Amino acid sequence: MEVRHQATARRADAADRAQIAATGPALSKIFVNDISQHTFIIEAGRAEKRYWRDLWLYRELIYFLSLRDILVRYKQTAIGIAWSVLRPVLTMLALTFVFSRAAGLNTGDPSIPYSLWVFVAMLPWQFFADGLSASSNSLVTNTNMVTKIYFPRVILPVSRVVVSFIDFGITTCLLALMIIFYHFYKYDFTPSWQIIFIPIYLLLAFGSVIGVGMWFASLNVKYRDFGYIVPFIIQFGLYVSPVGISSGDITHNNPTLRSIYSLNPMVGVIDGFRWCVFGDRAPLFWPGQLISLAVIGLLLFLGVHHFRKFERSFADVI
């Protein structure tokens, strides 16, 4: 049995239009006109084969949903998008005071300022935390779209992670300013040439947050308890990840303990970011890197598999 679905503006009611393009009428018109040129056929037994093709056809929806979320997030705020910089900065100052001033910890290298050491770790962690928090609620906060419109549901958590990536880009500019400041003031700090490998570790962070975020997003549809569990996981994860202190100090450089510690996927990502900026002054533990890479790949596979397995029931359960 074949059901033909024509994605046109006439099919979307007022609530659907608001959900698809809350960014404005002009952007909504662009998106609807583009999608309306295609006829989507939902056919029994062939949904899986055509799913990824439909995902490509709906790729622009990721852009519009991300733009909508950015505008909504900072609407009617006094400092606007500056919040994306202020949050990691305040966390950096708090961790620097607790670990450096109160506990007397240091980087072990006088040429590396402790605040920069912490801030480099805060970049991937903040990206992961924001992306996980937003993607886990992406289906619940877009109920009208899930229940009324056909589109690949994976677009919703991915668009939320894209918003976190934009915040990451803004915060990276602050990191560049800090590096310039510490280069000319007191420390004469110069980043290592390995900084060119940052995109690789950013990709690993992206895979980690997508995998875990899609898992929690699908679970949150049926069990709203995860709306309370995820913030706890993020808060707890900040202290069990090497943000304020290095992996070597946490595990006392014990290879066995460090390998076990690397089961936390963000350990490999954070250590990789520090290696990219500080070079041999923050050496990598390669067995731990391989373990973290394997865990990230497993989380991504299981997250996508679990999401796709229950995707058909989202509209009925949500």
C-alpha cells in the first residue's frame, strides 16, 4: 500500500508553520518553497531505505531550526549572545580558584597559566554539556512537529547540537584572545603546532554528544524522568572529567587506572584539546586515546540505533 505525502505549505497548519520557521516569514517561505518541489513517498517496508535520502532532502531544516533556537535562546536578554562566553568564563574562574588558589594545584609547567589550562578543557566540555542538555529535550520541546509533520526526526537533536557548536565557535575566539594575552604578558606562552589537529577532537566531541544525546532524546519521550537525570549527569560529569585537573594527576599516572578512566569518552577529547594547544607539555596517553575513541564510536552507533528503533512510536507516545 502506497501513501503519497506532498510536503507543501498548504499541508502545514498555523502551529506547524510556527514550529518549522519561528525565525520569520521570509525564512519560512524559502524553506517551504524548497521542500515543496519534492514528492515524498512513504511506502511500507521501504522506509529505512529512503530515510537517509529524505534526511538529505530535509537538510535545510537543520539550518532553520538552529537559527530559530539561537534567536529564541537570547531573545529579551540584556547581554544576548555574550552568555555563551560568560558561562564558561565564570566556570573557569571558579575552578581556577578552587583548584589553584585553595587546593594549591598547578599545571606542572611554569610556562602554562592555570586559567588557560582550565579554559582549554572547558571548551569541549561546555560544548558537550550544552549539546547533551539541548538534544535530550529536542523531541519533547517540538511536540507539534513530531506529531503533525513528516520529516526525519534525527534532525531535531542534530540541530540542537549545531547551536552548541556555534557557541563553541564564539568561545574559541575568547581562547584566541587569552593566548595572545598570555603570549605578551608574563608567561610568553606560544601554542604548539599540534593546534591544527583540534578539528579532529572537535569531531570526536560532536560524535560523543550526538550518540549520547540521541539516546537520551528517545528515552525522554517515554520516560520524562530523564529530563531530571540529564542535568545531574552533566553536573556530575564536570567533576569526574579532567577539566580542573589533568588525567595524570587524577589517576596518579597509573596506566591501568588511566585506561579505566578513559572509558569516560570526554577524557580522550579533553586530553586531546590540551595536547593540541600545549603540545609535549601535555603529553597524550595513547592507549587511553584509543579506548575513548572506541567508546565514542560505540555510543554513536548505539545512540543512532536506539533512536531509529523507537522513532516510529514517537508521535504516539509523546
